[in-house]
Amino acid sequence: AVLEEPYFRCPRCGGLARPNVWFCKDRNHAFWEEESERRVPYNEWLKEIYQTKKRLVVIECGGGMDIPTVRCEGEDAVEEAGEGSLLVRMNPTDCRVPKDRAVGLPFGAREGLERLEAALEALRQPSAAAGRRSAGRRASPGPSS
């Protein structure tokens, strides 16, 4: 049977393994010590962001409304971070976001990240930046003949 394959077995006890994911209302999830230890640097980094009120951008791919642990973590992080922080939620079927500090994009992860990369690349182009700066100004008149 498929479940007899080694990758479905716990490396510690050989029993049937379950995903190391905390499902909603999951009473059987057991945090491992190393799992908690791996989160310490992330928590310290996030605490520094909050204390110094630095800007933070959270890009959430595919979580939508179905996974509250992912959804709430991103929303809370942006809410606690500095002014100008932003949550970008990408989900082709459910990209609803809080009214402040968030944008929802109706794309799957790959398409959304590719579009985001293209937009950032366009902003980095010197000619694009110069065009944006001059677009708002009127041309100055030349010398009179």
C-alpha cells in the first residue's frame, strides 16, 4: 500500500506520520521542541519590527479565508508594524482583505508573484522612473524666436 512507503513513516518511531501542520481546531498537533526553537528567531525579528515601527510587507499566497492561522498571522503582523506596511493576499477564488493596509489579488501564487516581480522590475528601470517624474510636469517653453 502507498502508506507503507518510507516517506509516510515517522523517522523516530516508524509509525504512520501525519503532516507537521496545525490544522484548524487540531487537538492532535504536538509541537516539537525544535519546532518551537525554529520559531524563536522569527518571533524576535517580528518583535523588533513592531518596536521600531518599521514597514513590513507580507505576501500571502493561496491562504484565502480557509486557513485562519495563516490569514491572522499576516493581518496581525501588518497591523502591528509601522506606517506604510502592507498585506498582499493572492488567491484566485478568495482574495478578500481588511479595508486598511491590504490589497487582494485574484491570482494563483505563480501568476501573482510573476506579476509582482514584473511590476517591481518596471519600477526599477531608470527610464520608467524618469517618465513618471516628467509625466506630472508641463514642458517648459523654449526660448522665444
